[in-house]
Amino acid sequence: MRYLQILVNGLVTGSIYGLAALGFNLIYGTTKIFHVAYGSVIMIALYFVTSISLSGTSVYWAVLVGLAIAFALGGLVYTVLYSPLERLGRNRTTIFIAALGLATLIEAVIPWVYGPQPLTFNLPSLNTVVFIGKIAISPLDIAAIVAALVLSLTLWAVIKWSVVGRQLRAITSNVELGSVMGIRRGVIIGSVFAVGTAIGFIGLTMQSMSSSVTPVVDVTYTLIAAMIVLGGGAGSLVGSYMIALAWGILQNGITLWVSADWATVIVYLAFLTLILVRPLGLMTSTSRRML
Amino acid sequence: MTYIIQTIVIYSLTYSIAVLGLSFVVGYAQIFVLSQAAIFGVGSFTYAVLAGRNITTDLLLVIPIAMVIGGAMSLVTGLPLLRLGGDYYIVASLAFQYVIVQGLVNWTSLSGGPPGLFAFPSPTILGWSISSNMDFIYVLVPILILALGSLLWVRRMPYGRALVAMADDEVALAAGGVKADALRVSVFVLAGILAAVAGVLFTSFLDVASPGDYGITESILMITMVLVGGARSLIGPFIGAVILASLPYWLNLVHWSVYMTGVITGVLLLLVAFFLPDGVAGIANSSIRRLARSRSKVRLISAEQSAGDT
């Protein structure tokens, strides 16, 4: 029974990481921009949500507003930051430097405005543990598992079957030809950033609701998302989802059997080993790619 | 006032040593390393442990030991990881950075846990106790000159020329029979060794070694020093270190928020990306080049005129 509980806890953690990776993968897989400010931009929306929910607004409304903010900020970052740099003809390293600058800036401004202390959502009903058989699980945990599964499947279907998805795949494989066909790259990539950031926001909000919000939460969030995406094979939604779940289960297992302090260290070492063995990630064959 | 200036000078010199090698890695080997602060921290803790346990405080002993440890750690991680290209290496170096610092935090018996170690006997060189600020400057200046000199020498050797060539055209270099991978690893190890030396000096001066001071933020600060100064010049990282190393110190003096460091670092990185891809040293270089070009144009015109006269 203990093993089953670890498995379930791992699935919950893994689902949240899966959401983190899903948003990052959408952006990285289509644009190849290493959006290292991913978590930081999401954190702006998260802090807004936390502060208005602590001042008495219903948490559901707050999250909806936050989702809209994340969506808007995602699009804004592309329009104001990455798109001008691309037009200036800057290389990928320089674009990464800009992203790093944005992340550093946000990480300094957020604790300046909201203070460095952790903030906690007050959500007794969502965090109340219920028992299914002998497995302890909270409504928030179930929501995380469902959200990761539903959003992954939806995104996969949209990319595979919709017109927008087809245009997205077109400009990913050949920018010039795509623009000849009349696909407006700016609009599509802008929406990719918006949707990716919104998906990431859902993951980070769920993670913060069951623990707390601190101004450094973005660093690990981005890093884990990037590790999962690269470990799973950039652009492969299945690969990163599998890695995310394995990641969550491994981390919960080590936390129980070794210690929470060493759990992250061991999982990070496991990632380093994985990319040494499979430098292009778990799923690399193009036929399995979805983007 | 003199004390403040001395402290700022010490910070600038220490960080110059820490990022000098990094400029080779970023500028020539074209690898974006975000784990420099971890190796700097390893150097720091080398002094903290050796001096704190009364093993030795002699810098002539501690520095070589730190060089070996820092170099070995860079070698062990660089050898497998540097094969990975671009983004993969960036993520790997962030993961590595995290593993080192978290490992230090967890290894409480060695590092003293999150608060770290502090209050060591002051460093010595062959019995001479380095205690005042001026003493530290006397120690730092020759070390910086030594480091700068050896890097200049390296750049003029065949090895260094290969390095410069690698930045321009790796394929041509491979055709010439030079192994770019080996070059890349050796530059990376060199940067690690210098960071470890700087770490020893940093802790022997500040009298504290705390794992939290060597995190990702610090690594970003170090890479910013290189980028702001200009990655492909040796004077560049020095300029960057002078601008950025003492920033937290003087912000504290004027009672500005500690978060200003992050704001300034972030804005500088954005400015570099938009306006100064070659850093501050790049402006100087291009203006010299422009000057040279205009002079040669003058010479060309006068040559044409004299040709027309005859």
C-alpha cells in the first residue's frame, strides 16, 4: 500500500511537472527560443493571483484573472522582447542572454514589491485529504492529474488536426515556405508564447496552492521544465510527459527512502546521466514527434 | 573613505580573477557556462575547511590545493558534458550548479549546513600574516597580473591561436587536425582553476563561506561581468568586474534595496542583448577600428592625389 501511495504522490508531482514541461515544450519545440524567463513571467501572474485571493477575492475568480494575465504576458514577451531581437538578426545565444536578463529583472522586482517571505493560499477545502481505498489524495491532487492529462491530449489534438496546428507545424519545419503560403508567423508564434505561458501558469498555481509561493519558485520551475523537455526530446509531447511522471515518482520515492534534501540532487544527477546516454532525449525519432 | 575604496578594489580584483577564464570559455570556446559560481564556492570552502580546522592558512598551500580540486571538478564534469551542444549544455550546467551547492548544503559536517562556516584565522604567506586591506591588495594584484599574463601567453601560443580559430570556424579547425573538444575542455578547466583561486581569496578576505552565496544568481552575475565587459577581450571581464563586483557593497553603503543588484544585472543583460553584443570593450575596439579605417582612407586619398599630381 505504501508503494501505491508513493506512486500516486509521484503522479501528482509528475503531473505538475508535466504541465510545466508542456508549456515550455510548446514554446521551445516550435521556436527553438530557450525561454529561460518562462517561470519568471508566470510568477508575475501567480503573485497577482495570490495577493488578490489573500485580500478576499474568490480563489476561482483570481485564478481566471491570473490565467488571462499569464496569457497576455506570454504574448507580450514575444512581441516586445524576442520578436525585435529576431528582427535585429541576433543569434540564439544573444536571445538567451536577453531572456536571462528578463528573468533576473523579474526575480529582483517581485520580492521588492511583495516581500521575500512565503505567501500561502488559504484553501482548506481543496487541500482536504480524502481516502480512495487506502490511498490519501486531495481534490487539488486529482485536479492536477486530470489537468495534465486533458491539456496534453488537447494540445496534441490541436497540433495534429486543427488548421492552426497545421500552420504551426508548417512554420516550424520551414519558415520561408510558411510565409510564402501566407502564414503570419508573428501572430502564430505570439499565440504559442501566450498559450505556453498560460499552461505553465496552471502548473505553477497548482504547485503553489498545495505548498506556498516564494519569489524563487520560478528558477526551479523553469529548470525542471527545461530538463524534462530536453530529457524527453525537444518537441516530443509524449517523451516529456513520460519523463515528467517518472521524475515525480522517482523524487517521491527518494524523499521517502533517503531524504528530501538529497532527492533533488539525485534526480538532477539522473537527468545528467540521461542526457549523456541519450544526448537528444528519450524520444528522438522524427516519426514520433508531434511538433 | 580609504577603507571603502580598498574594499571595492578588493572585490573588483577578486572577481576579475574569477571571471578571466570564463571570458575565454564564453568568447572563444563559445560555451555559455552557468556554473562558475559553484566552482568559486568550492574554492571558498577549500579555504574555509583548511583554515577553520587549523590544517593550514598558508595561501601558497591552500591555493594549489583549491586549483587541483576546482580543476578536477571542471574536468570530471566538462569531459562528458561539453560534448552536448548549446541549450543542452546550458541546462546541464545549471543542473550541475544546483547539485554542487545543494550537495554542500546537505554535507553539514563539512560545510556547516545552510549558514556555512565563518571566523577563520587570517591567511598567511610563509608566516607573513595578511590582515589589513592593503595586505590583501598586495596579494591580489600579483595574482591577477600572473593570471592575465598567463592567459595572454596562452593566447599567443599555437594552442591559443587554435582557440581563436575555433571561435571563427570550427570545421576548418577540425580539417587542420585540431580536436575542438579537447580545446574546449581545457579552456573550461582553466576557467575552473581561476574561479577556485578567486574563491580562496574571497573567503580568506570576507572570513565567511556560506553555500547560499554561490547559487545560480551569482553565476548569472559572473557571466554578466564577462558579457558587459566583452567576452573576447582580456580587459573586458576586468571592466565588467569593476562595474559589477562591488555593486552590492556600495548599494548597501547608500542604503538602497538589496534587490537593486538584480535589477541592474537584468537591465545590463537586456542592454547587452539589444545594443552591445560585444560588450563595453567591443565599443572601444570598434572605435579604434573605425579610427584606423578613416586614417587609411586619408592615406589612400593623399596617395591618389599625389598620383594625380605627377
